[in-house]
Amino acid sequence: MIVFRLIWESFRFAMDALKSNLTRTILSLLGVTVGIFAIIAVFTLVDSLEKNIKDSLTFLGSNVVRVDRFPFAAGGQDYPWWRYFRRPPGTYAEFTFLEERLKSAAAVTISANTRTTVKANSNSFEMANLDGVVFNHKDVYDVPIDQGRFFTEMEINAARNVAIIGVKIGDALFPGENPLGKSFKIKGLKFTVVGLFVEEGEGLFDTPSKDEALLVPYGAFTKLFYVGKNGREPIIAAKGMDDDPGLVMLENEMAGLLRAKRGLKPTTENNFALNKSEFIQDTVGSIFAVISIAGGVIGGFSILIGGFGIANIMFVSVKERTGIIGIQKSLGAKNYFILLQFLFEATVLSLIGGFAGLLIVYAATFVSLGNLEIILTFKNIVLGLVLSSAIGIISGIIPASLAAKMDPVVAIRM
């Protein structure tokens, strides 16, 4: 109880000192406010950019391995485009081969993609993102349906002319109407709407959006467009198991089965690439980690200036209250009480500046920056408060120590 009482007394002394010198207090906390604003604003902007970019890449799926001709990780001047270009694309036969034999995959799918124009009466929508999919597609990739349903296995096997469409397509083809059950045409072939995707809104980049997406059964897609070499290339993808970190088992098993299916000799290199969806997201994360460090260093200089301002004002405060310190010590105040008194003053001053900086950052999150959604995370709020407290303690420790070590007799005379 005595400890809590001493802490409360120290806090009260600190608040009284800050109130009695309001102008000086405001000028002192401005440095910390600017510093916290700078460093937290940088972290908030970087986190928001990273989140928006990763959200825009959700079409790649998570925990997924894709069969491609070109590897995600390749690049540079020595990139052998010509060699990868000559590789054969995946086939439906390879999909069924993998689907029947893969033991370390939760699900396997194949899809083919193109951009096309869809029409309904006098209305049309250009550049719809059309995908032909199989029944397991929903088990590999996220298919968020707001109204209606996904295709039945019978519809997929029979290559029925049914479709799931995005909100933008539905609004363009059937303005003011519910698209479910309505018909539209792709290249003159009539399709019936059985599902409507959840609205996503505008993304940060021009990446495939569910609002402009159009799903049809894989067989129906092949009736519209040629699939294979020199046509629309299908993509085979497999969803990994939860107990396969890094998808090592899935990747190794897929490579072995594909080599066997394609008849590759043991000494022949793979004529396919197995790409993990996490590679691009991890690359984005590593880039923004470097940007965060650079931003932290820049913001650190700003908050360091604020710390010097608090230290300077605390030295002045100690000098002004030397006589009071002497009286307190002569009446029995312990050294740690005097130390706590000035440390609390410095910390409270710094925290007020930190709160002000965080409020400015929070207000900035309401500013519109196009499609970029800025979010002040709880992590950054805690970081701002911890940094404020740390700057207050570091800036106030030397002045507080000098005050605590004063001789009461000498202090009273000054």
C-alpha cells in the first residue's frame, strides 16, 4: 500500500508541475508528438500497403502449389525465357492423373482463364474474367458466394451452361434486377446464372476481382475456347494439408508424379515449374520489412529530437524546484521518491505527446488515398505508447537521478 501511495503522490506531483508550466509543457511535448506521429505514420502506411497488396493477391490462393511453365522465383538478365517458353502446358489428363494419385493434397483442381464479352438482350459487359473450373475448385480456392450456389458435380460432369457471376457483371447485364435464374450469352451460347459472388469492391491494383469474375464448368469453357498449347493454357493446382508446413511433401509428390506422367528420365530436368502461392506474398513481406526498418530509422531521429526536448525541460524543472527538493528530503523523503517524482513527470509528458501523435495518425486514416485503405492497428498503437514511455524514462532518468542525489542542506540554501 505504501508503494502505491508513493506512486500516486509522485504522479500527483508530476501533474501539478506540468499544469503550473502549461506553455512549457506544450512546447516540450510537441517534439514527442511529431516524433511519434512520424514513426507510427510510417509503420501504419507500410502495414496498410502490405495488407492491401496481399489482399489483392488472394486470387492466387493460400497453401496452394500450381503447375506452370514459368517459375515465380526466376528473373534477371540470365532468365532463360526461351527454355521455359518451350515447355508443354498442363493437361486435363495430368489433372486426373494427379487427382487420383496425390496422397498429400487436400484437393486438386484445373482451370482455364480468358477475358471475354458477355451479353444479355441489349446490355453487355466487356473484359469479364472468365474461368472454366471443375467441382474441386471450391476446395482449393476461395469461392465466396453471396446468393445462389456453386455448381453441382452433375453440372460439371455434363458441362452444363450454368454460371456464377460477379456484382459488376450482374449490374451491367441486369440493371435493377436479381440476376439469379436469368440468362445471358457468351459467344452466342446461352448460360443461366446459378450464383452471385460476394462484392469485393475496388482493389489497390488491377488484379482479378470477384466483382468482374465469371465461373463456368470446365467442359462448357472448352466449348467456347480452345484449351491447350497455342490456346488458353489450363492451370493445375493442389491444396496442401495443414500438417505439411512449407508444402514440402506435396511439392515433392507432385514433381515425382508429373515426371512419371510426362515420361522424364532420371537425368532430365523438370519441364514444368511448381509455384507456391506464398512465394509472392513472402516476397512482398520481405520488401516491406526493409521499408519498415528504413522508416523506423527516419522516425527514430524525429522522436530522438523530442527526447532531447524533454530532457532539457526536466533539467530546467529540477533547477527550479531545488529548494522544494531540499525541503522534501529534510522532511524524510527518500531518494527513490524524488527519483519517481521526476521520472513520472517526464514519462507523463512523453505519453501525452505520444497520445497526441497517435490521434493525428488516427485522424489521417480517414483521409482518402484512392483504393488504399489505411488502418491504424492495435500493434502500432501499443508500439507508440511503449516508445513514448521509453523516451520519457530515458530522457528523465539523468535529471531525476541528479535531483534524488541532492544534499538537502545544500538544496535548501539554493
